[in-house]
Amino acid sequence: MTRLATVHEDIRDLNVTLASLRQERGELENRTHRLSSDYLDLDLLDERARLVLGLVRPDEILIR
């Protein structure tokens, strides 16, 4: 494989990685926005608090 072909392959791989990272960033920005003081998604806040604190309500069944 020539050096030029290797560089083109690296570029393709990096473009795939970049697309994946952009998607992940978009998802994180969305979640951050939903937990911001400007817009608070109570369901997401509840989900995150339960996950971080490891809490469930008395009337819930926890399945792992």
C-alpha cells in the first residue's frame, strides 16, 4: 500500500470518528440543555438523580 493510500485510509477513518463524536456531542448538548436552568426536564432530572444516588420510590420495583 502506498503512503498516499494509507493517508487516504486514515482520513476516512478519522472522518468516521469525527461523525461519531459530533453525534455524541449533540446528544450531550441536548441532555445538558434539558438540565439547564433555562429549561428543566423533570423526567430527565429524576432519572439522573436516581442513577447517581441509587434511589427508588417505595412503590417501585427495581430490575437489574
